[in-house]
Amino acid sequence: MKALEILNFSGCSGLKKFPNIQGNMENLLELYLASTAIEELPSSIGHLTGLVLLDLKWCKNLKSLSTSICKLKSLENLSLSGCSKLESFPEVMENMDNLKELLLDGTPIEVLPSSIERLKGLVLLNLRKCKNLVSLSNGMCNLTSLETLIVSGCLQLNNLPRNLGSLQRLAQLHADGTAITQPPDSIVLLRNLQVLIYPGCKILAPTSLGSLFSFWLLHGNSSNGIGLRLPSSFSSFRSLSNLDISDCKLIEGAIPNGICSLISLKKLDLSRNNFLSIPAGISELTNLKDLRLGQCQSLTGIPELPPSVRDIDAHNCTALLPGSSSVNTLQGLQFLFYNCSKPVEDQSSDDKRTELQIFPHIYVSSTASDSSVTTSPVMMQKLLENIAFSIVFPGTGIPEWIWHQNVGSSIKIQLPTDWHSDDFLGFALCSVLEHLPERIICHLNSDVFNYGDLKDFGHDFHWTGNIVGSEHVWLGYQPCSQLRLFQFNDPNEWNHIEISFEAAHRFNSSASNVVKKCGVCLIYAEDLEGIHPQNRKQLKSRGCNVVERSSDRAGLNRSGMDSSSSGSSDGPTNDPTLKLKRKRPQE
């Protein structure tokens, strides 16, 4: 046993007692006792002086730890997660400088001893869902190596240590689901804070203006109840990269323009709040990639966003008004605008049309019978060169400019020999969904090359609630510059391609009968020629004119679809596949 390095008893539910350690076991590095029935560890555990990892998670009969555990000078990871009878952590009698991770999540401990400050090397302290924890000792503020502190779900915890700002290396603070009423003033000293998770702050009370959460409780008879107002300056938090203040009942004016000083911010979650607008200063967050606004049902508009944004979730923003949302530049964006825009009357038509401006000069609109996207040629040129994007919006029809359409989840088109010319830009793809799944995936196959999924191209819907039952349109564009399939063979050898769409839900690998219609369009640079800027009403009144129907593709129509695709075509045809008629580019 002297040479033994790993001892694993995990899952041995009949193991009720760990034997006394006799002899030399200095080489033992890892001891796994997870999900056993042991009630305590022998004091001889301290003889394992070389132990690096001790795993006791889910030992539901473990009631106490011997102080001899402090003799484990080499210990780096101690996991007590889910030990549901462990009500206290022992006094740390000696320095344990090598301990880096202490996992106490899901235990019923009420307090941590002040001697925890002797864990000088501690990097991660996880107290998630310690529902009986009522306070944190000020001694923990001497944990100068601590980088991550998690107290999420500690329902009885009503304060953070007064000297929290002493934790100069603290990068992540997770404090959602607590009873904290007043963060300490010293929180502004956390210069390296990168992640602040603080959603659902329903019991917050006033604190000083210098605190991160300088706010005023907004009592009254309104349905808003308690609301949070953020400070006017965030200059102390320039390292913050992830800010989650969802479900905090933020009202109009609660988000100040000072938020633009969060220059490192990459993810901002403002979901489930009550504000009407977002400060224009958000355009200065040049590192922002992910913006969550889901279920902000009072939100009426989205201001200009920085070009770094990749993912916008604005689902169930039912008050978003037509022409109220814009994005200056596109860089592989995903948009979630389902259940958003209100119907407005199109003056040029008797139809009720739902319209939402998602970029400058790009409008998504839909009626009961059709949906469309309109844009300017300048923006389209920028859009199509090397940028992938996808959009989801309410609607029942495929845009008119998607030439090849079919009922069902797949479509097959025949290709001319020179289809992959120098001016080919990429594929526009579209599907009409009976209801929104959790994911929509595109597959591309040809008679020569089975490519499978369009890599990194699809749409995740970030579900947090029930499936949206109404029909929506998913529209995406994939530039050929981002398709690695062209690296393996000459696409001009292909005779046809087949595009299919697969929908998936959480508990099923696939969801049948979700895709009602689908379509594909090959986009060429020459399709942009001859388009002149026209006003919005003209563009809208004539449907979508993203690409002109050039004379060399005059034979294109939407009725000749492959009979082998999963569904019938929109119109009769004698040809089993739709043939693209295209001239060979001049040499």
C-alpha cells in the first residue's frame, strides 16, 4: 500500500466507516469517498500528508469533520458538496496554504469559523444553496487569493462581509437568490471583478452612493413593487465582463448612461425587468457580445448597439414598436424577436402588417399571408460578403425573394455546371415553424459530397419558459467564405444540392412536423447591381427586393420543386427539380 496513489470508494453505499490509517501512505494523492454512508472520518486521516484531493460529496450521513483534516498540508481540493447532515465546518487549527478549492454547496452549515482565514491559498469558495447560512465571517476577507465566491441560493444570508473589498483578486461574485439587504461600501474596491451575478434582487434596501448598488426602494401602489436603481458611475468596475441583473424589477431610468464605463463587459443580462428604454450609452460597450432582454414587456425600443454584439435575445418584448430597433454593423449575429412586434396598419394595404426594424435600412415585416425583409443595397453588400446571421420573427410565409420554396422540411434544387462562380456570395435559408423549438439545424447535402450540418450555423432559442405556440419565420444567411465544404472538392462538379431543416426539443433528439415550409436562395454579387436606394414605403409596398430577378435567371420560379422533398410544392410543375438557368461568367 505504500505506493498507492489513488483510492476510490465512490458509490459504495454500504461503506459506513473508514478504517484507521496505519503505516506509511504518504504517496496517496487522491481519496474518493463520494456517495458512501460514512458518518465521520478517523483522526488518523491526518497521516495522509501527501493527499491532494479528498472527495466526500454526497456523503449524506457525514455529520462532522475531525480537526485533524487540517494536517493535510498538501490538500488542494476538498469537496463536501451535498453532505446534507454536515452542520459545521471545523476550526482551521493550522495553515493550509495549498488548499485551492473548498466546496460546501448544498450543506446545512450556518456559519463559517473565523479561522477560515488560514486558508491563504483558497481560490474558490462555493457555498451555493447553503440554505441555513446566516452570515460570513469578516475573517474570510483575509483570503487574499480568493477569485470566486459563490453564495447563490443562500436564502438566510442577509449581508456580505464589511471588508469584502479587501479581496483584491476576487473576479467572480455570485449572489443571486439571497436575502442580502445592503452590500458593503467596500465592494467598489473590487477592481478585478469580472462576473457579477445578481438576478432576482427582490429584498434590496438603500445603501450609500459609493456602493455598487446605490439605489432607492420604490414603494407605492404600482404593480412594480420594489425596484432597483443602479449607480450613476461604474468606473470602479472596468474589469467586469459579465453582469446579470435580470429579474430585478428595474424601472425606467434605473439604468444610467454610466453603464458605458464597463469597457470590458461581454455579456449583459437585463431580462425580465420593467424599463421602457435602454440608455444610448450602451453603444460604447465595444466588447459586448451577448445582450439578453427577454421578457422585458415594457421595452419599447432598442438603441444603436456596438458592432461587437453577436447575440440579441429580445423574446416576448411585447411592447417593441415598429422601427424601434437597430444595429449599426453585423458580425455573425443571432436575433430572437419572437412574440415581439405589435401589428401596425400598412397604409398601402388593407392587411395588418407586423414590422420591426432590426438594422438600419433592414425591416422584417409579416402579414397573415407573407413575410418579407427589405434593405438597401449598400447594407446588403456589407451583409453578404462574409457575415453569417439569423433572425426569428413572427410570420407565416417565406419572403418572396427566396426563389426556391417548398412545403415540408427539405428542398432539392438542380445546379448548372457553373453555379459556383467568382461572384457567388452564399446561401439564404428560410423556414416557417409551426412553433418555436429549442434549436433549428440546417443540413446541406449534394450528390458528390455529404456535408451534414452547416457548422456553427443554426439557431438556439435559449428557452426559459414554455414553447411559443404561434408560427414564426427563421431566416438565415451563410456566406460561402465561411463554408469549409468548398475546401474539399470542386462544387461545380455537383449536379444538385438538398437543404433540410431539423428542429429539436430538450427531451427529444428531433421534433417532427415543426417545419411547415422551407426555402433556399443562392445569392450572387450581380444580384445587387441595379438596385437604387428607395424610400421605405416603396420597398415595403412591393414586398422584399433584397435581390433583383436578373434576366439570366428569368426562368426561376417558386413552383418547380423537387418531388422527393418532404412535402409538396407550392405549385404544379412537370420538372422534378427546379433548374437554375445561369450564364457562364465571361472570361
